[in-house]
Amino acid sequence: MAILWSTGVTEQPRSGDTLYRALGHATALVEGGAALLLLRDDGQGDGTADIRSLEDVSVIGWGLERETMQHIAAFLLEDRTPEPLDGRPRVAVNTDLWGGEIATLRLGDLAGTVGQVHFLGQKGFSTRRQFVEPRRRQALIGELTAAVRLHQEVARLRQENRQLSSILHFSGDGIVTIDAALRITGFNPAMETMTAWRQHEVLGRFYHDVLLPRDIQGNPLGYDHDPVVLAIETGKAITDRQLILLARDGQTVDVSVTAAAVRAPNGQPVSCVLNVRDITRSRESEELRNTFVSVVSHELQTPIAIIKGYASTLAREDAHWDAATLRDRLKAIEEESDRLNHLLGNLLYASRIHAGGLKMERTEIDLAEVTRAVVRRFKARSQDRDITVRFPSNFPLVMADRDRIEEVLMNLLDNAVKYSPRNQPIRVRGQVTEDDVIVSVTDTGQGIPLREQERIFERFQRVDNSMARRTQGAGLGLYICKAIVEAHGGRIWVKSELGQGSSFSFSLPREEKPQAPMVIFGGHNERQERQQHETSI
């Protein structure tokens, strides 16, 4: 049961509530003391004849308190007094609820019945002319029926408006409404996110001044090719037009737009709805595929060419190589084979990560010992590098996949070695916080520009500087590191200044985070005892 309005007898109709005012006017016209309108909530059916529960109706009351309205509505729905055949109101009496009569009229028109109105008055008031004379009674019914129809139409339009507003608000695509003068009249949240403009800042402004549309070559878009102008001029929808928009902060956004004209009743286009879909990611994916082919082709060709060259040289029948030369050539072949194997391994890693197939086998490991072991292997390969390791003596054990963490450390150290001068030190440090352990690898290389510090953890992304261009690599190492660390419940980040070097750090939780909340019912368990022992140390 929905009570739309309820008032005391001393309250006056509120301005703007057409149905409420019409009910008050009709009550005064029949010289009644109060009135009720019973309408189906869904606006369907033959008045209230098929209503079986108070839950199905909306009640609009005049001159009654809420509780009284509920009791009277319940009584009226149960009342089975037959309606007079001459069209006069059905009259009921319930002295417990009302000390007079309740006169009921069915409201309707040629389109059907809309509900019932129940007037409450003194005993005998149902014999007044407004009820008895057919013309007056029909005028009363017509006035209230028209008010109910108007109320239902306004309610329907408001509901449609709420639904439309929800669609615009929660749409993943940007939606802009533009009038015939090319002024912005609507701007949804997706457009705010895409362009960094706020709705209140752009309403009424010329849409070209806000979005600065360009063609896919980056040239300013002329009106003769503008999809909004074409849609308004021709009245036809312009679909899937690729453009570039310039955001408020100067960033370009690749978009696919569809412009559709809004027509007046006479068919004349009066405005336009512009649907804007951000295709920057898909464009980047396409560029990523091209980058993949380019990078992998180059990175594969180099070791293959070196291996083939040395192998061909050693296989010459007219040459006789001494032992030292043979060792050098074979060592070069071995190194290039290792490099090729590492690249293919990274590609396989990246493929598994992208497919969600990276699995972890966690065991309790000594991260400080694992780090020192990896550094020893690096020193054996690069004896001229100064790599120092420092971990606190009380560094705790962690639950992690040893092989995966070694891969992270190998990649971070490999980057530090490749991107820093030979005579500069590389420092590896361990830290302990309340919840995590942190390992940092710091070099004194050229550093990384701020705008690239987030992107370097994406696939095939490399720093755009002279040293990076001279250094081999497919741009997969940091992407793999990020995936492995996050799979352990940790995070990875970089701090860097140009010309000052970079510090890459990753954290791991001190304890493996459970997949579901852990509940312990009293007593001690082995986990608690181990925690207490570690605390006492």
C-alpha cells in the first residue's frame, strides 16, 4: 500500500499537485468532509474491482490522517455493497471509522476505468445534486478522471526520465546532447572522465570549443566533415566515425562516435545526440601487436645471426682454430643461446600471465638468503660490477614461490646492470614493516622520466632514452615482475630521478593472506604458538 498524500483536515492543498487540488475541489463541491482516491499501483485493471490486497493500491487522501486512511481503505476494499444501476454513488456506513456516509463513484472515460473516489460526509449528503443529477455527476467524474490521467502521465514521464538519467549516468560510453546551434545541453559522467571537463562547465558552450575534434591524422575537423553537423543537416545517423578529441589537460583521446538527430513532430531535426566510445585502449592494443612483432623479430634475429655467424666460422674447412679462439667462439654461442632461451622464456611467461595461467607453489623461504644467492650468480657473470646486499638480521621468513621470486630478483638486477655505468655501485636492501617485507634494488643510472614510471610495468614498454635504445630487451621483464609480485599479494613500484638513478622495490606480505576469514574457536594452535615465539625473539 502506497500512501501518496495524507493530510490533516486543517491542511490546505499544495500548489502544483494537480490531482491533490482536484480532489480537494471535488470534496468541497459535494460538501463532503474528506475524500479518498484508490488507484492500482500499476495503473492497470478495472478500477479497484480486481484488487485483493492493500499492497496493490496507492491511496491519495484529502482531510484524513494517515492511520485513518489505512483503516478506511481496508474497509472499502472489503465492502461488497452493490452499485446502483442508475449510476448514483454506492453508499456505505461504518460509524467506527466515520460518523456519516461514504459515497463511492467509479472514475473512468471511453479509454476505461481509472479507479474509485470515496467521499466522506454527513449522513444524507449522498443525496446532494452533485451525486443525483446525471449531468453534474458526470462532470464531477470527468474532472477527477482527467486529473488522474494527467497524474499517471506525469508519473510515467518522471519514471522514464529517471530511467533515462540512470542510463546516461551509468553508461560506459560518453554521451553529449547538442542543440541545433551546436551548443552542449547534456554531458554525462563518462564524458567528464574522458575529457576532464565537468558538466556545469560545458553546458551552453559551443561543442567544438570543448571537444576540439580532429580527424585521425590529427587535423582540426571541418564542419563539412563533422558528424554532428551532418546528422543535424541531413537528419540521418552518422555511425562509427573515428576521431581524435583533445581533453582539457591536452591529452588526446581516440574515439569512435555515432551522431543521431533528434526530430521535432514535423520531422525537422532540432538537436543531436553524440555517442562517444573511447577506443584508445583498442588502438593501443593494435599498436602493441605491431610492437610485439617488431620487438620480438629484432630480439630473435640478433642472437640467431650471432650464433649462425660463429657456427659458420667454426665450421670452415680452410681454417684451423687454436683452443683459446675456440673457447671464445663457443662461449659467445653459449651466451647468445642463453639470451635466446631467456627471451623465449619471458614470452612464455607473458603469455601465461595474460591468459591467467600463472600458478604459484608457496613455501616458507628465507628471502634474504634467496637474494644473496641471486646476487652471487650475477657477480659470477659480471665480476666488474659492485653489487652490495644488506638485510636486517631479524628478517622474517615469508610464504612465496622461490623460483618466481628469483625471477623477479634476476629481472631487477639485470635491469640495474644494463642501465647503469660499469663503475657505479648497485645496492640491494631489505626492510621489514609491520605487515610486509620490502626488497629494493637501487642503481645510479640515467633514471626514468616521471611520465614513463607507470607505463614501464606494461608489456613491451621500455624507457625512451639513448641507453635504452642501445640496450637489448623486449620490454617484458618488469611486466613479469609486476604479475609475480601481485600474485603473491604484494606490490611493486619505482622511485627515480633523471640523472640520479632508479630504485625498484617490491613488497611481500609477512604472512600468507587467507582466501577466507580465519575463525579460531578457543585454545592455542600451532600458528599462534609460532607467532608468540617470534614476538618473544
